[in-house]
Amino acid sequence: MATSPQLVADKTISHKPRKRLAWVGTTFLIVLTVGFIYMVIRARPDNTGALQNPILFLQFVVSGLQLGFVYALIALGYTMVYGIVKLINFAHGDVFMVGAFVSFYAVARFKWHVWPKTVFPDMPLGLAVVIGSLTVVFLSMLVCVALAVTIERVAYKPLRDAPRIAALITAIGVSFFLEFFGALYFVFSPRFIPYERPFNVVAWYIKDGIHIITENQPAPNGSITFSNIFLFIIVASIVVQLFLQFLVRRTKTGIAMRATSFDKPTARLMGINVDQVISFTFAIGAAFAGLGGVLYAIAYSSIWTQLGILPGLKAFVAAVLGGIGSIPGAFVGALIMGQAEALTAGYVSTPMRDAIAFTILILVLLVKPTGIFGEPEKEKA
């Protein structure tokens, strides 16, 4: 069938001319990038520069990967919700925090990580810990799902047709409520709480091969270390990414999500339950945040009620960097954020590792507001 010239013209993508001062942001980005590279590779009296000590540099890269894969689990929730309802759900980071606390109580107070051993005394301890740890993870994800769906129905759904600023302010309010309500002594507590891991940490070092680190013994000098926690985080994050791509691209629910994102009124006319799709999007994003909260707590072994603020904001920056609304973009942006934070802490300044996230956000908005994977704005010819 021949294509109408007018239809072709309507589908033509044209870029808006760049603003006159856009070069300022580009220049700032170039200068900052060059300065950052110099800080990383420059020679230092203690021989810690990247060229002087490449092993130390690779160790920072490993730390950045661990952070980045955790941020990816949070950023996926941000980008999915924005893609469907065009809402920046600032309470998402606090759902991440709740997931960490649920796993803490499940392990420290109720010993759910070893419940199979209690029920089946003859079961090998290793298998019991694996099943029990998975149970703790699923419990945290389930609680986060219930919390997110409740927030969506109570706080966001009544404002669906209101101006976006109303929903944004509500999201900030929900975030503060979760943080300070959780800080009450009869809820979570305002104090930092040491996190009891559900399994033992096993570490390896890379030097002339891969070797296990003996308990209470340091790794040899000049080696790169990693742990089973690092591997769990990477595997979980990649599996979630693949599952989400399959869900969105290959299932009826994913088709409904994409249709709802594109045009809600038309989706309703096609028989799609838009409200149900939106609730499902909040639920699955919260499940990933709950998983991220458990893994973050296991990796860094300390939790408190403000835990979700900075990781949540950094994951939001990662989503913007990758192109908010893009699932691969959120994943790539999170990995970039993890590396930027780890290398900044290692070679520039530890306090600057948090500032770098918001510097990246400013630069992205100045240079390419649509992000790495964001689509260019469309105009009719």
C-alpha cells in the first residue's frame, strides 16, 4: 500500500535549533571531563594515580560496578513510572529504604533466613540459608509492592488529572512522611542500625589467578578483591534488566504498558484497564527497589531511615542521564553514576562523590536533556 506523502511528512523527525547559549554547557562538560581525567591519572606522591597504580584503579572500578548495579535496580522504577504517568516518584527511594528494614527485621528478629532448617532439621545448612535468604528477599519485595500500590491509590491516583506540579509535591510529601514516620521509635528507629547479613561473606582476590581470602586475613598487596555480595548484586541486576525487557517487549502486559504510555485515552478505548496498568507499573518498580534495598543493606551493612535519600536521588539522576523513560538508558546511566561516584571518592574527594551526581544532572540538562537513549523531540513538518 502506498504511503501518503502527508503521513510521511508528519512522521518526519526534526530537531529544534539549539539555543544560543547551549555551547556554554558543552564547554563546561568538556572542561569538567578533562579536569576529572587529569585528577584520576595525574602522578601523586603516594603513587595512587591511575597510571602509577592500575590495580588500585581497577579496585575502584569494581566498587563502582557494585554501586552502579544497585542504582540500576532503583532507577528502573523511576524510569518506568515516568514513562507511564510522567511522574517523578520521589518516594521511590524511601520504598527502597523500607525494603532494607523489612529484610533486617526478618533476619535479626524472626530468623527467616534459616526457617527451612527449623522446619526440616536434616536439611543441609547451606541449602537452608539459600532458601531462607530468598524468602527474605521475596518478603521485602512483597511489602514494597504493597506499600507502592497503596501510595499510588491513595496519594497519586486522585491527582492523575491535576497539574503535574500537584503530583510532584505530593510525591515529595510522601517521601518525607515515610522517612520521619519510619524514624519513630515504635516503627524503625532514628538511629543507625548494624545490619545482620543472612549469609556469610566470601571474598576472593585476583593476583596470579583467583584465590579465596582466608577469614580475618588481608588480601595480598597488589590484588583486586571482590566478594560473593558483588556477584549477587550483578547477577540480580542483570536478571531484572532482562526480565523487564522481556516483560515490556514480549507480553500482553508490556504491550498494554507501552500503549498506556503512548496515549491513555486511546488505550482505554481499546479496552485496556489503564488504572490497573499504572498500579502494576508502580508495583513492579517497587519490587525492584525492595530487592535493591536488601542487596544494598547486605553490601554496606548499616541502615537508617534516611537511607533512601541519596541512593534514590542518584538513581533518579541515572535515569535522567540514560534518558528517563528508557529502560536500557536507566541501566547504562546507573553504571555511569556508580563509576563516577567511586572514582570521585578515590581520586578527587570523598565528600565530592555526592556532589558529582548533581553536577552530572546539571550537565545533562544543559547539554542533552533527553539523555543518552532519549529520543529527539518530534515536530510536524
